[in-house]
Amino acid sequence: MKRIPEPELMLDPGQVQAYAHADFAEPHEHFISLLVKKLAELPTKGVALDLGCGAGDISRRFARAHAGWRVDGLDGSPAMLAIAREMTVGVGLDARIEYHEVRLPASPFKGTGYDLIFSNSLLHHLADPGVFWSTIKGWSEALSSIFVMDLLRPTSRAAAAELVQCYAENEPEILRTDFHNSLLAAFEIREVETQLEQADLVHLQVERVSDRHFIVWGAAGA
């Protein structure tokens, strides 16, 4: 099935509110557990970058699991970032997490590379996937750790509909529609492997981890 791109930013107020307050505990905890497993040698202290942080749930989960780390969350949606800041203050993590409105492509806004760059479900939102990987390459250093998780494109619209029914049956219609569109906009693993070759990131590993997710991980300069 050919990829069907979707809008890069969540700007609709109804969509932002639905997404920010939805229960993503299971996939987001899966993200953190896989990150911890694949990057088992992370130091006890560092600075991480969350690319496409949205409402900041994964930034907060990572910060709670890694008490010695600070996190910069980047997103292009001011409405989403406003919710992220409010929620982060509410759980007392605002001293360790900062949110920044940045739309890719962009120049690094800090002078040095991050110890860790992670991202959940940003890649499929971008019309040009090369922007994503060039950002990771340009904003990291040789020893930086990378961890990316994103959706896999199903083989057909019918398969996409089945995934929506399986995992979002009881969600609001706006989230069901968004999930369906995101599946159609996602990439296949072979496409991701080609993207990594083009970005000179072939040393990063790619693995399918569920019926709808893949991960990419490793050291930026391995």
C-alpha cells in the first residue's frame, strides 16, 4: 500500500485535547521498557532530547525512570506544548524538563550534542523523513544514544482498519480517525532502512516489536 502523508502538526483544539488526555499508558510504558532494555548502558546522569514530545507524557515517564537526567522536549504545536508544561508542573517535574516550540528542519538551539535523543511517533508525521534523520545526526555526538519508536504501515486499508478496531475501539472518533491516518502515513521497515542509509546512519539497528511498531536504536557515531 502506498504511503498517504498526513498533516505534520496537531493544531486543531479538539484533536490536541483528545490526544493529550487519552490513555497511552500501555504503548508509552512499552516505549520506556524497550529503551531501557536496548540502551542498558545509559549513564546515571545526562541530558536527553525528546523529538516530537507532544503533551510530554514520554518525557515525564523517562524523567521519573531516570532521576539523574534532564529532558528537553521539542514540538511544533504550541497548543500541545502548553498542555505539556501544565501537566509537568502538576507532577513536580518542571525543574528537570523544559519544552521548546521548534518545527523541523531547524538549527540546534544548544551548543553541544545530547547524551540521548529519543522520539515516539514523530517520523510518520513528516512529509520528508530525511529531515528527521538529519536532525538526529546533526544534534547528536559520536557517543550519543539514539532510540526511536514509530508506527508501521499496514499492507492495506483493511489491515489498518483492523488495527484501529483492535487497539482504539473504545476511543473517541477523533482519535480513531487520527490513528487510522497515522497508520496510512507510516513507513515500512525497508523504507526506514533506506532512510538510514541515505542519512549515513546504517549502524543503527531496526527491529519490528509489535504488529504496529518498529524501533531504531544504537549509538549515533558507532
